[in-house]
Amino acid sequence: MAVGDNQRHKRLLLLLKKLNKERKKQAKQIDMLCNDLIGAQRVFIRRLNTISFTAGFFESIIGMTDLNNLLYTAVKLLDEQIPGANAAFFLRQGEIFDLHMFEINQTTALDKEQLESRLTQELMNNACKANRVCTLDEIFEMGLDGNPTGLDGTSAITIPLGLFGVSVGFMLAYRNSENKLTGEEIRNISAIVPGLSQAIACCQAHSRATS
């Protein structure tokens, strides 16, 4: 091979090497872009699902004036959106809390007497003041007495209920621990809390006005 041909061959190899390197770099960038787009699409779909659930929930409870009917409907809708889920409501009545339970799904039923005996006044106040979702472990840390039988094998969270900075109480959402509440499900539950808190306050005001 002539010297000139040899140099051209080397330049061609270098060019091909450079092109391959650039191609791999572009392919990696395209993969990253596709992954970002897929991730963004998943987030968007999750948000749409949350919006759809929240809109449907508010549509179902709008205009309700009976507290028990409101809370029963809320638990029923929760179970439809999050299969197997249940909820209990601890609503303030002056200095104490009034427990409302509607066992829509018997597979995750909790014992009312167990809850009332284990959830101390201090703990219930702390659950309201937390101003955030608390897990079952955090509930124990806040003063739940021991490991009550009533909550064995249960995945539970507390979510404060409030209106314009005034505490209405809190909601205990729960499901069997073998089917633990997911982050997305907890976000969906949290999304309905502001509207639910307002509806509860309206029902309580209506009850006082008509009593």
C-alpha cells in the first residue's frame, strides 16, 4: 500500500471512530430524553387520575347536609377508588373527639372499642397538630399505647382535617398490611381532604342551626 493510501486509510478509520463515538453519544442522549418523556407522561397520568378522582368525589358529596351520610359516602368512594381501603373519622366535639366508622370493606375492619381505648386524647391532638400525613409507625411514636390488637396487620395513616387553620379532627385511612397503601394512593386520599374538611364543617354548622 502506498504511503498516501495508508494515510488516507488511517484518516478514514479515525473518522469512522469519531462518527461511532458521536453516534453512541447521540443514542445515549435520545435514550435519556425518551426516559424523561416516559417519566413525565407517567407523572401526568397520575395527576390526571388524582384530578379525576377528586372531581368525582366532590361531585358525589356536593350539597350533602347530613354528616353521617357524608362520611359514609366518603368511605364508599374511597373503597371504590382504592380497593380494600377503609377510613375512620375522629371529629372534634369541644375538647373531645367523636369517632365515626363505616365498615364498607369487612376484610379490613377495625374494632371501634380498641381504637377508642388505644388512641389517647394526647395522641389524637398530636395527629391534628401534625399538619401532615403520619404513618402507623409515627402514630406509635406519638404515644399509641403498645401494639394494639386492633391495628395488628394494618397499614394506616392519619390525615388532619381542617378549615382555614381551624382543626376539624383527623381521618384514619387504613388497609390490610399485606396490601399496603401506596404513595400514589395516599396522595389521592390527601387530595380530597380540603374539600372533605369543608363539607364536614358545613354539615356540622347545618346540624347546629337545625337543632
